[in-house]
Amino acid sequence: MNDLDQAIGLLAAELGVATEYWDWHGRRVQVPTSTVQAVLAALAVPAHSTAQAAASLHEHLLGRWRRMLPPTVVVRQASAATFWVHAAPGDHLSVWVELEDGGRRPCAPQSPDRVEAVAVDGELVAETTYAVPGDLPLGWHRIQARSAPGAGGPLDLSGDDLGHQLAAAPDAGPHSQPVAGDGSRAGAATLVVTPDRLELGALAGQARAWGFMTQLYQVRSRGSWGVGDLADLADLASWSGRELGAGFVLVNPLHAASPRAPMEPSPYLPTTRRFPSPLYLRIQDVPEMAALTDSGRAQVESLHTRLCEVVDGLDTIDRDASWAAKRAALELLAQVPLSGERASALAAFAASQGPALEDFATWCALVERHGPRWRSWPVGLQRPHAAQVALERDSLAAEVRLHVRAQWWLDEQLRGAQQAALAAGMAIGIVHDLAVGVDPDGFDSWALGDVLAAGVAVGAPPDDYNQQGQCWTQPPWRPQALAECGYAPYRDMLGAVLRHAGGIRVDHVLGLFRLWLVPDGASPDQGTYVRQDHEALVGILALEAARAGAVVIGEDLGTVEPWVREFLQDRGIAATSVLWFERGGAGEPLPAEQWRSLCLASVTTHDLPPTAGYLRGEHVRIREELGLLTRPAADERAGSEAERARWLDHLRGLGLLGGLGTADGAAADDPEVVEALHRFLVTTPARLLGICLPDAVGDIRAQNQPGTTDEYPNWRVPLSDAGGTGVWMDDLRRSSRLHSLVAVMADIDGGADRQADVPAGTPVL
């Protein structure tokens, strides 16, 4: 190892950047030095030479000693926890916690003497350990510390390797807050007290629950505007809860996309994760519709009619057409004067959202005027609080008002959907999905540029299903910067998603532990892992979910370190189990009794074809046609057929299939086989069971093919039956195929024990 590699290795280890890792074949991979340098640069840590890497390491180590307190302290409730305080040797210290509700608790020092002092920027600094009071309530508190000059002298530096290293450091500024007139110093830190463990309290005493999993935009009704919307969600939740006994509905991320065409189809590449998309508004349900003039209502009705004429016969979702029509309708509604009561409701909503709401509305208006890529805007518009932005906000007041009101109406309809779900008897209600990250040209990257890294993108290394790796183009959090701001952007994002939710599914929950970062211009397999502060990220997730009374589901598929799953289980985060991925050591189906209890179990997922399509080998055919395989297609097909045969044999052995799936029985993708696979799920101990809605109507088309963008119509496939004919939300309750599949869930505790009768002669969808 040369001097550069050694210096970069030491620096990378301090910052959690991997210089080697184990791949999906179990092989040890050495990360190229250039990759590590690129990732470090994205984290604002230069390391382009040996001297620069050494200097960056020195500054990193010194930075801790320049602070009086850590930027953020995250602890588990009722657990012993400590934190450090830095002050001049001999100073008198006073340290306390200011509670979220206004109370105050003192903190006691734990070390009888301070550790040896070190020289920091020409001053001696000593460290004392303090305990977090063990009886603090859950919540967001503040640690305060004040030091005053005392009679004690400096401590001995001898024997402290770090002290000797830092003693030679050049002056670089003060290590704590400015000195007051009496010579005292003050420091503050965010203190987050999180639950030790979440419980599935939302199940309300039920042992288990099942629900539909769906991409909301594909569940269209005859009253929606080309895409499934929040009225359709409320209808699906109300109907499936009241008549079928479902306990939840899991939907795709409803995060906002750019308001300018072409609209990003992927719900997993939003412009922001804090604000929802007005594409999901049901225009007719906006209260201000009643105050429109007759002419205004006629215009809205005409917009809806013309849109339906254009999109109803399409075999893909046309978001641009839908948004253009809804945008025109929202412009009419935004001009309606508000009653006193409605104006007060809007003001209360705006106050609950803080300045970020107006910033988002302003960004949307700027996108409509200047284009979707904010880095190409005039320089004065590239920071949210610049003076030129304020001037343009004034000139775009009508557009800003429209986007503010759209968020208000969305909030009302999101609340209505959850209320409808709970009123229908659902134990959990709506489970919202949280995307991994955001579009690099979106609102979050504009507003949160200080805490998001540039020059790298989040992705995933190669695995069995995505053999070339994945790059999702999303900028990651900068861990140190996120801690410096007290995790406020992360907290606010979670709070927004959970505001009207019974649960949250965290896509790629492994990203709370480590992220695979790909330098700009590199292929997806040429990245490396960066460690995250999982205690903080998972703890804050648990805290916000506990406050919302919501369950948390972590999507933990892919390359996973075993201890990560144990950690999530200990914290009460439900895992994700997909039948096709649950295998024993020799690749055989994992016996039902060995499945995890604390998990959401399903046969398939949105990144695979629906079950009937998977049984036909659609997942192999698509990847072969698109050139996404790294081994011969014949081998992939043989593997797929062997996998299917193993599962069918396993189901027959359990008495769940009979003679189906053989040459003498039904075809392998017949509804009875799909039902048998779901019947197997019921025999597992999984607390949550999911039915992908396309499985209930016989759909075979994949919703998404990872590793592609426009090569496949990702995220644009409407709900269809086995023959490719579109299925309307209005038709679902008459589907005998759906009712037959749902009947499989009747045996789970608290499950669908109230099956609705299917009218005789109902067509099979």
C-alpha cells in the first residue's frame, strides 16, 4: 500500500467510506482509490493527494474538539446514555436539558475527572462526560451547557496520542461559542429521545392484518382524471375495509414531481419527499368547487370530459395530459375568494408547514417560468432565500398562491382518505411509501443543498436480480451536515409523510445503515458503501412513527448484513418478505415456520411482474429483451423454471395445490395457482400480509423494470386484466377473481372474515 492509499484509507475509515466490501457472490472487492476520492469529495472532504488527505483527517479529528457539545445526541428512552462537553481546564460547568414542553432537567457529570486536555487553536480544551437523565419523555429537546472561568489549572497532556496530534494543529478559530463579557462560554445541542422499540399497536389487539398493495395512479375510476387519485384511494380503503376485512392499503410514494412537462413517471424519483403531488387531487372534491360560478364549473367539467376522451383508450398512463387538465382546473379554483372559515383553515395549515411551504410553492412557480433544471436558472435564483427569489415570488404571486392552495387541498384529501379507512374498520389504514431519495434537479436539492451531497448518486450494487447494479441518480444526505442541523430536514420529511398515515413503508431501509454511492459518470457497479448513523436515523424514524401511532415497514431486500435485520427487529421495524426471495440454503422454498413474524409478506412486489406474469417467466423475458442479463438467457430461463417447479412441488406437498400446475392439471399461472401461493403466505407467522392488486385481477405486466427508464414503460402501466383490458376501480367490487383471492385471507386472525357475496354471473376480471 502506497502513502496515498494509506492516507485515504485512514480518512475513509473515519468517515465511514468503505475501501472494500463483500459482493453478492461472497467475494471480497477492493474499491478503486479514485472511487473513494470521488465519494470523499462529495462529502466535502478533499483527498486528491497524500498531503490533502492527511490535512482533511487532521481537520476532521480537530473538529470534534472545537465544539463545546456534539451537534446532536440521539438516545433511546430509559437507556443509559452519555455525551461529552468540552471546556477549558478548570472551568466550572453547568449542563442541563431544556425539554420540548418547556421543563428543565439537570445533567450530572459521569467522569470524576476530566480527560487530559489537548491544544485546540492555541487554547487548552478538556473533556467531561455527562449523563442524559434517564426519565426524559420522548421528543425533541435541547442540551444547554455553560462554562465559567474557575480556579483549576490545565491538565497534563502526557500520554495522550490524540492530544499530541492535535497540539501541533495550526490555529483555525474558536472551539466553542463566543466568549461573553464575564469570560463564560455557551453551547447547545439537539437531544432526541426515541422509543427503544415500536409495537404494532395500530393492529388494535389483532394478531394479523392483510391489505392491498397498489400503485395509486394505476387504480383509475370513471370519476378520476386519467390517474388514480385520493378519492379512489378513499374508496378502495373504505370498500376493502368494510366489505372484505382488509386492515390496510399500501400505496406508492405520493411525493410531488416537477410541475412542468414532461412529468417524471417514477414515484421513486420525486422532486421532494416532504410535499405530495397535486396530480393525486380529486378536483371535484375540492370545497371551493361549490363557490365557482356556473361558467367556472362548466369549464372544469369540460376539461375533465376532454381529458377522458384522450386518455381512456390508452394502454399507458399519460401524466402530462392529466396534469395539464388538472393544472387548468386548479387555476380556476385558486381564484375563488375564501370564506372566513376557509381562510382560517388555510392559515392554520400554512402555519403548520412553516416557511418550507412557501419555498416549495415558489420553486414550482419558478420551474413553470424558467424550466425544470434550477442549476440553469439565473444565479440569483439558485438559492431559496436570495433577494432575487423574493422579487420573483412577488411577481408570481398568483402562481405561488395556486401551489400553496393545492397543498392545502391535498392535505384535506389525504386526511379524508385515512379517516375513511379507519371508519371502515381498518386497523391500520393507509400505509404511505417513502422513496429513497429525490431528483437531483428537484425542490429538495434546491432547498436542502447544504445537507445533500453533489457529485455522487445513490444506487445499489449488482445482485442476483439486477446483475449490472443500479444507479438511481439521487443525491444522498451528507451525514455530518445532517447531524449539524439536528436532523431537522429528515424529521420534517418523516412528519409530513406520517401526517395522515397509519403506517409508513421505507423503501430501501438499508440506506439508513449504509448507502451505495456511485460517482457521477461511473457505472452502477463502480461505487462504494458509506456508513450512516443508523442509531440516529432509525431512532428518529421510530420516534416520528410513535407520535403518529403508525407502523413502520422496512423494505430490506437485496444485499443485507445479517446484523441489520436483527437491529431492525429489535427496534420493532417490520421487515419485508417476498415469496420468490425466501429460500433455504440450497435454494429451496423456505418452510413457512421459518419465515419472520415481524414482517409484511407478499408473493411479489412492484419491481417484479405480477404473480401470473412471474410464473410465465416475464421477469426473464423482459430482461433478455432489454439486454439486462449478465449470464445466458437459457440459463436464466432454466433457473426460473426450476424455481417455479420447486414452489409448485412445495405447495402440493403441503396440500395447498392438489394436482394444479402440472401437465395434467391447470397451467402454472392459473388463478388457482396464484391463490395457492397466497394461501401459503397465510401459513407463515407474518403479522402483515399483502396482496398486490394486479394479482387480484390477473394482470401480468410488470410495473417497473429496474435498470431501465424509457426502454420499458415503467410506472405507466394501468391496472389491467389477464387479457390486457383496463380495469376500472368501479369494477373491482364485482370481480369474482378478486373475491376468490381475497377469500384466501379469511383464515388469518382479524382478517377478511366478512366476505361479500359475489353476484351470480359476475364476469371474471
